[in-house]
Amino acid sequence: MENHEKTLTESISDAKMEFERLQALLSEKEAEMKREEILKKHTTPITFLEGRGRWTTRVNGKQKTLKSRKELEDWIVSQYSETATAKTLDDIAEAWFSIDEKRSTDRTLVKHRGWYERFLKNSPLFTKNIQDITIDDGYEWVSYCLSIYPNMTRKYFTNVRSVLNGIMQYAIDKRLLTYNPIANMKLGKDVFCIPDKTREEDTVFSTVERTSVCKFSMNEAEATGEAKYYAIALLFELPLRDGELCALTWGNIIKDMKGNSKLVIERQLVTDCTSGKAKGYRIVNYGKTRAAYREITLSERAIQILDRVKFLNTQKGYPTTQSDFIFMRKYKGIVCGCTQRCFDPFLRKYCKEAGMLVIKSPHDVRRTVCTNLYLNGMPPKRIQKVMGHETLEQTLEYIRSTNDDLEDSQFFNLLNQAAPDNVIPMKQRLGKHCSQVLSNIKTVLNPQFIRI
């Protein structure tokens, strides 16, 4: 009986070893077939460089040169292997996000993740075989999005679609697709919710509104002894983003060669999204755009406000060294810098106290500063520089018309007031050669039709 059990155990063990050997052989065969499939899909020639005795090729525009063909083929397989088994868009989404992390800000990345989780991950489009996706699937996905968010605007949809387009382009780069099958969707105007049209005067502060808001800001600062309330008044004096305002330190105030006081903008406060979720804030040593680093000349009123801020901070016992934030507060008993969440409620409160029908934001203050600089005669290119915009087009988008602007008819009436000497006579602008040509033309054509 014991011998029988021993024999049975040995047989089971042998069978198990044989099964594992067959399984290993099967895995090896699958890997070999997968390798052959990848190399077959690789259409870029693998070339032998006779002068160098090496093999070379390209994958997605990236060139590689190695000693042997086998080494080069191994590299090719490694480049394609991450998507070789991908069947759906969801299979390659994480690979695309790993690239997106390197080129997007923390805040943008969180938005992309949110749109993906809400509108893409569980959609029929993302569970369908990549090769079978058609434009009709694109239209069904639009309906899926609207079923989740019926009041979606075209602008919001465009933002969501940017994530889908990014993943689609990644599939094309990895040779899983040859083109984006839903790129040419035609979506009519009535597909999405049309947002209420915002009047331009509702996005800037009038002179009366600005005066009232600044008055409430300064009065609260003096009544409470808290300098942070002066931040709203200072925003109306400088073309700053609220994140730049939060990151200002006393060391950012400098004197130029002429003795003028200037403010150096070199940092900003951003939402901390390093964990993949918006959690807290952090200071970064770069601006929102490449043009964000700049020096802004301080007006007399701005200097007065900053002097008052330093006085009140000193009275409160807040530090005012070169490395300390200009706008400080006590949060849970700890002295720290202010955040955007501090200033937005302040401004809303002052708008209500001023009796404004439209409650405006710190970004509307920035538009107001841009508009006022323009109306006061500053050239648009200089406004672009102090605003920290990369393009002039961005700056022009910030300039708003107000009720104080001239009517169109008044502008056109000004054309009649142009002095004659503003226009250079035709003969004076033309060289001798051109004048002779016109003279010849005059002899050919009827003089009553051309007078020079």
C-alpha cells in the first residue's frame, strides 16, 4: 500500500514537472511569435552600415545603431512591447499618461485624469477593439458624454476631447492605428449647451466700482490691523496673477539704476497636485508662461500700499525679512503666506458691499489693469510684456471695452480730422524708376482716369 502511494506521488510530481516544462515551452513559443509579429509590423528598414560595421533603424523617429542585428531587433521589440498586446484604448491610456506627466503641469494633469475617469474610461469607445473603431463610435461617444453631463458646452467638450485625441495620437505613434477614425466628426451648433453671453463690461471694473472696492479693502485692513486685506487694493495697481501675488516676498522689491522701485515676478503659488489629486499648495520657481518672469515698475500708490503692509505686518509681529512673504496670515495658529482662497472671498465680499450686480473675480481685476493701461496709451507690445503674456493675441483678449469708450461713430468722425501732411504724397514715395513707369502708363491710358 505504501509503495503504491509512493509511486502515485512520484507520478504526480513527474506530471507536474512535465506540465511546467510544456508551459515554459508554450510561453517561449508565444514570445517568439510575438517577437516575429512586432518585427513584421516594423516597416522602417534595418540597414547595415558597411563603413561602421553596425546595424541601424528608426522607431517613431528615434534612431538606434547597434553592433549586431539581434541586438537591434531586441531594441525594436522593447520599443513596441508595451503596446504589442494592446487591444483597446483603455489598454494604452496609462502609457499615454506617463508621457502627459512630463509635459503638463500638475493642475492640468489632474484635469486630464478627471475627464478620463468621468467620460472615457467606462465608455463603450474605450472597451472596443482599436482596429474596429469607426466615426460612428465617435458620435456614440458624444451621446455618452452628454448623458453624463447634459449641460456640457462646446468648450468643455473640446477640453475632454483633447485627452481622447492625445491617446488616439499615441496609438498612431505606436502603429496600432494608421489614422484617427473620429477626427472628422461634424458636430452641429445645437449639440451642446450654449452658455449665456457675457457682456464685456461684466468682466472689468468701472472706475466707480474700482474706487469702492479699494476703499472697502483698505478700510478693513486698517480696522483689523491685518495687511492681507490690502492685497485687493494692490492688485488694481499691478498686472499680476493671483498666484504671483501670493508668492511675492519682500526681496522681490528692488531699485533699478535710476532709483525706480520695481517688483520682480519670478515665482507663483500653485495647487499641489503631485500626488495625482489637488491637495494643498506649493511655491514653484517658474511662471505660468515663459514670459511670466518680468520686472514691473511700482507706481506711487503701489509703493504707499506696500509701505503700509510692512507697517501692519510689523505691528502684528509677522516677519518682514527679504525671504518672507509680503502677505501673511495666521492659519491654525501658524504664521504663513496667503493663498488664492484668501483673496477671492475678500473680493466677493467687497463687490457685494459696493452694491455691484455682477460679482467679479481676481482675474477680472487683471483684465481691468490691462484695459486701463491700454486706455491710458501704453503700447500693446509693452502691455504684453508687463502682463507676462507669450503672445500679443493673449493681451488683446484681455482688453475690454467699457461704457466710457467712444462710440464707433465718434471714432470714424476722427478720420476726417486727419491732417493732410499725415499722408506722404504718391510722387514722394515712389522712386525715379516707378515715376517713369507711371508716366508711361499715363500716356497710354486716358488722362481722365488717372491723375498723378
